[in-house]
Amino acid sequence: MTITPSLWPRPMPLRRFLSQLWTTGCAASGSRLSSDGYAPQPVIGPDSVEVLGRSYTRDDFTNVTAKILAKVGRNLHNQSYHPLWLIKERIKAHFYSSYVGRWGNPLFSVHDNLSPVVTTEQNFDSLLIPPDHPSRKRGDNYYLNRTTMLRAHTSAHQKELVSSGLDAFLLAGDVYRRDEIDASHYPVFHQIEGVRLFTDHELFSQVQNGSDLSLFEQGGRRTPQKQENHSLEAMKLVEFNLKETLTRLVTHLFGEDVEVRWVDCYFPFTHPSFEMEVRFQGDWMEVLGCGVMEQELLNSAGAGNKLGWAFGLGLERLAMVLYGIPDIRLFWSQDERFLRQFRVNDVQQPVCFQPLSKYPPLHNDISFWLPDGEAGQESFTKNDFYDLVRSIGGDLVEKVSLVDDFKHPKLQCRLQTSWSTETPA
């Protein structure tokens, strides 16, 4: 079917619609949110946003929506026998049993209930992310205001935990990033990360003539293999420990025959940095990112006499692969047919997900005029529309894709036509 744009009535300008969406929380209901029995309930008011019992003043950066705030406090990773909880418990059990302190207690502490509301300093500055880095963009994050946001990664808590004196810890939690709509992307997902720090004695105690070695060197230079103030011997030992630790973890999760490879990459808060890939069903699949922590980060946290490594991985990705879950939105389902599949006697027990529906999806097309952009500001991003769709259709909308982008030759305004939405029957 061909649609002639000039025959369409001009809809409400998208900016005004989005403004109303962010003020009221949704297009057709008031500002009070339902959180499925989880308290306290968030509230989006005309001048403030209230979440987890605290109020935050709105400003021109506020873009969090009611659908997103309704997820805050759900803590799927802490719900017993939820698939994300199972993955977290499997990882926790592995670290507890494999790494034990001198008195027989677990070496790694676990922190899985920290608030997802953080400052921009925690989320970006504490991790040495530059002010002009694209990861700070309003179009990619959920801001309560210019200085407060929903964390985009669990690494936002690294500095505070290191500052508290912790040398080895696991950190799990929900994170929030504006994203597209399909089976593998969702604006709320869950991460677990690990950090381990070493003193001179801890790193070199098992090395011959280790007392002659040092973590640091004066007058060094940064190379692809090391930071400028790290000795090459210390960096190689930390990198070896990191890769050995993570290889043991994925072997525990995927089995003894798993193939692993390391890919050099870049993160602002580690150097050198790596991505770990495993061969799964014939293809290489990225499972985590990691690296040697930037010394400047440790210095700012009061641990300047130590070296350390850090890693982070997504719980949803692992659960989808290990349990055969085809759609990331299923993790938010409260359908008993889904949840009861994961009530197992042992967290290590294999689970193979069984589909809930065999009906084909329904398709709908939507078109709208784009607002004119103001000088120096981005008037519209795809993530704006994805949030609008989620606020109206929730998780029933399985996929949204842009089919055509039309610019009127006389009016010089753009019409994005045939945004195709896909929902189950």
C-alpha cells in the first residue's frame, strides 16, 4: 500500500507530545505509576521526579518516563528462581568456592542492592569518562536532571566501594540505557561486575625474587601493553590473573570444552582492555569486557598503593544463551508459565526454555512529521520514539523499525513514514 504524505492530516508536533509524555509519565494516564506492588511508587510531577522515596528537581535534561521508573525497584536479579537470579547465584557460588581468604572466608564480597539512582559524577567522572564523550548523551541515558540519572552501568559504584576499603568484590544490579526495540535490546538490563586489587606482597609473593619487584616505575611511558606508571612485571601478572579468573568462570558456566579468545579493545577506565569471546554454536560471541584498572581511578579512591583489574558482563545475555530464552522482554514477564520453568532444586541445574505462544505477530505502520530543530539542539532521536512506543504499548510491542524517511520538497519538513511495529497476536 502506498501512502501519499500530503493527504495525511498534520499530527500533534512530536516535541509537544514527548513533553507531555515526560510530564505525565504516559500519554493517557496520570502521573502516579503502578509498580506491580513494589513500593515506594515513583511519581513524575511538573516540577520534580520522585523515585525510591526521594524527590529530584526537573530541568531541561529530565527525560525519564513512567514506564522506565516503574522498573526501578523490581530487582529481578534478587528474585529467587528468576533466571537472572539463577545466573547471578551461579557466578556468586563459583567465586565463593574458588577464591577463599586466609581464614577460610570468601575472598569476594557481594553487593546487589545498591540504588540505581546515581550522580553524573558517579556514572561518568569517577570512571574518567571525558565531558564530551558520546556515552553522556541525553539521547542515550535516562536523566532525572542534569546532575542525577539512572545508572548506565554498575561501574558507577566502583569508586565508592574501593574507597570503603574493599579489595575484592562482585557488584550486581539493574542498569538503564535508552535503546531500540527488538528481541535483544531493552532499556533496562542487569550487569554483574568484579573488581580485585593487589598490594606488592599479594602480587609478587609467589614469584621468585618477588621482593625485588615493584608495582610501579618512575618515568615510564604508556604503551598498548601497560600504563605509564605500572611496571611491566606487575601489569603482566595482573593481566594473567584477570584472564585466568575469567576463563575459569566461563568454563564453569559453559563447560570444560568451551573455546575462549581475547580481543583488544578500549574502555576509558581500564588499560589495557579486552573483550572475551566464547565459541557458541559455531560462532564467536562476546560475553564480557575487562581490563587493568586505570591507576588514576585507584588514586582518586584512596587505593594508590595497589593495582587491580575489573570486568563486567550482562546477565540477560548469559541467561538467553544458557537457557535458550529468545526474547529479552520475557525476563519481565510475570506469566507463571515462564517463571515456573526456572524453579529448580539446584542453581547449577540445566534449564531449556519452552515457548509460551505459537501465534504469528501483528504488524502496524505509523507516520508523523518531525519537529523543527532548535539551534545547537537535537530535536528528535530514535530513542525518543522508542520510549513513546514503550509508554503506550509496553512490552507487547516486539519490534520497531524505520522503513522510510521523507522530506517535503516545498515545506522542507521531514515525515518519518512507516515506522513498522510488531506485536503478538
